[in-house]
Amino acid sequence: MKTDEKNFLNREPAEPTAGLNSAAIPIWLTGLLAVLLYWSCTFTDTRGGRFSPLVYAPYTSTNQLAEFLPKSGDDDFLRQGKMVFNKNCAPCHQDSGSGNPSTFVPPVAGSEIVAAAGPNRLIRIVLDGLAGPIKVNGVDYGNAAMPPWRPAMNDTEIAAVLTYIRGSWGNKAAAVSPEQVAVIREKDKTHSDPWQWSELEKLPEKD
Amino acid sequence: MNHGPLIFLGAFATVVSSFWGLVVAPQLQLGGLQPKLTTGGDAVYPSQRPGLAAQGHAVYVANGCVYCHSQQIGQSGVEFDVRLVKGGTNAVKTLARLREVLPDLSDDSARQMIATATNTAPQLLAAGLDHATADLLDRNLKPTGAQVQIVQRNLGPDLARHWGRRLSVAQDYLYDDPVQLGTQRIGPDLANYGLRQTNETVILTHLLNPRAVEKNSTMPGYSFLFERRKLHPGETTPAISLSAAGITQDVDKTTGAPEFFVPKPAARALAAYLMSLQSDAPLFEAPLPAPPPVAAAGTNAPAPVK
């Protein structure tokens, strides 16, 4: 009787366990998955555009896109300057740089202040703004009021936009470097009010 | 539960990987997107919609236009046409160079092209080439003094329907919140609707009674965006006459003044929004077909294509 009971218990199958075991995953499936993985990697590699945010199907790389584009003569710094100008300055000074006498905005195109020999006064105007009477090319612009851009623009942006306005619309003055802006930004750290033209006039145009 | 921690880790990894793929990775890729200059370099793109159009966006969302109209243009490919704009002095040499890239070109037609090609009357050498072949043709012909023009063409069913000239990219939607991409096209795509239709009265009539503008339209009319009444003296709203809206004209018996459908502010805002839908700026990531057809000397009109 006892031996029968024992045999009966022995016939009970073992409790199943989870886990990887070679019998559960056939070798062909492993092979197929490996092939699929390889194919998907190659597929992504050739069509993914290296995950650049500038590449969309059907294009496959930024180089390819660059080849398709018409070549432009502008260099990157000037383009950045134009971008900054159109975004921040053009609402008052106009896209064409002509200014707007009815709202006391002097022109930047053809202005002797913009096309000055050195950019020192210009950098100060952009950094801390300008208030009060100003004469450009002999025309009085009365209550000109330009806001300060010190917190809103970094040195490169200011240099780019000044380079742009000094070299566009017939202006032919030298480029401005971010270092020149950085020097003046540091020097005028404590300057809080917008500049008056009478103050600026006493400062040298050039270092 | 023999493997509690393992199951927990597996589930956790699944959630983390989908969060990474659907939230973090797109944010890293496109989160810093800023308005930028178009490739022509003239304008900052995109610009904020003007106030009325921004209100119209809310009307568009509220009325569920997105359930039938998408705002995204697909593009399946790009191909190039090569046109000869200058034949060069040595026709025999030019012909030989042409032959290397285009073996099927017949002698007679090639000679004809070399003789007649000018800047204003470009001769189509080959259509539908890939960029490498078009470029090869260009480099092959340069030493002979001949000049070619490579014309890009964007391909795809959406573009063939004239819904746009290029694919839609993330930059197009920078100021849209929520973005109205749409998944169904029961009506046509609206990504460039503002370029196709610029007449506010036609748009308003379409909103009021679509069948009055498009005979077979399945779009419902949005007559609740209008009020039906007589015009006040001196009123200048773009009111729609009953006959224009497809209803027999009804004249008031006492005064003889006709009634009109006068758009409410929401209708005019929606029309302004629809007219502001223009995703056609040339961008680095979405080049437009280029260059445009050459203008004939002394005119501003583009030459006829081909």
C-alpha cells in the first residue's frame, strides 16, 4: 500500500518553471530575429538621415539637401545678422532700413552714424538704447526712443546685426566682431539709462 | 509569482523605452526649433499668425475641421530635368559627351538641340534623372563650353494634386497649438489653402453652403456662423446674398429690402485663418523646385514650362 502511494506521487509531473530554455525558442526563430535586426539597422542607417532634425524622407542626408539648394552668396554671419535684424529691428527700422520719421525712428540705411569709421557708439546704442533728440543725415528725429538690447542679445548676435546693417543697403563700413561687443559690454556694465546722443558724441568712434 | 522583480523590471523597461522614443527623443530632436530665414534669405519663417487668424485657429479647432481636413503635404521623391541652355561651339564634341551619359539620344534631335538652345529657349535633354546622373551630365558637358540647367521637381500624389510644392516639415507648425495635422482626407488638404483661395467672400460662401461653391462637396454647411438679416445702412461686412448661397431670393414685402447672410465674427476669423494657411516657404530641409523657369529677356513673365 505504502509503495503504491509513493509510485503515485512519483508520477506527478514536476512543477513548471519560467525562464529561457533552449527547447522553448527554436533555433530558426533566433536566426530570423537576428536577420530582421540586421535588416532594420541597415534600413534606418541608409534612410534615417543620421537622425538630423533637418532631414525628412524622401531626402536621406543633410549633404544631399545642401546639394539640391540654390547656392547663395551670403556667408553665415551676414545671414545671422539679417535674421536678427528682421526679427528684432525691422518692426521699427523697416526691412529696407529706411526708418520711420512719423514715429521718430531714424534710418539705418545710408546713415552716417551706422556707417561710421568705428562701431563703438553703435554698439553702445544697441546695448543700452537711445533716448532724446538725434540728428541723422541732417534730419532731426526728435524724441527717438530705442530700447536696450543688453539682456536680449548676446555678443555674437549684436556683432552679426551690426555687421549686417553696416554692409547693407549701400552702407560700406567694416564688420564688427563679437570681441568688440564683449569689451564694451563689460566696460558699460554699470550704465543703466539709455544713452543721450550728446553723451555718445563725446566718446570716440574708434578705439 | 516566482519572478516578481523580473516582471517589474520588464514592465518598467517597456514604459521607459516608449517614453524615451515618443517624448524625450523628439524633444531632443525638435524641441529647440526656432523661426529661421528661408533659403532665399528674405523672410523669417514662420511668422505668428495675425490676431484675427489666431482666433480663427480656435474656431477651426472648435468645429472639428481636423476630422475631415489634413494639413500636411507628403512627398515621395525628387527628380531632376536637365535642360541645355547653351550649345557650345564644338557640336561634335558636345554630342560625344552627351552620348556618354544618354546613350539613347538620337543624333538628329541632339544636333537640333545643340543648335537651338539658348538661355530663353532651353532644350530638354533628359527628364526624370536622379541627382547623381544630372550632376554627371552637367560635369560632362562643362568642358565643351555647353551649359545646362538642372531643374528640380518634387514628386508625390499630394504635389500632383497641386496641394503644395514641397513636403510639410516641423518648421511649418511652429506657432500652431494644437497642431491640426489631421489623419483623414474626406475633404482636401488645407496646408496651402491660403495660396489657392484668396477671396474671403468665396471662402465664407463655402462655409455657409459648400454646394454653392463646389457642386459635389460632402462638407456640412456651417450656417450657425452666419445670421440671416437685412443689412444695416452703410454696413460693409462681406455679406452673402441669398441667391449666392443657393437659396431663392426672398424680398421683404413691406420694405422691398433683400435679406443677406451676414458672417458672425467667428466666421470671419475662420476665413482669416484659412487664408493664413500657407506653408510654401523655401526651407533648407524642404527645397522648392528650383530654379524657376527662365524669364524671357526684357520681360518678367516666366517662360512656358518645357
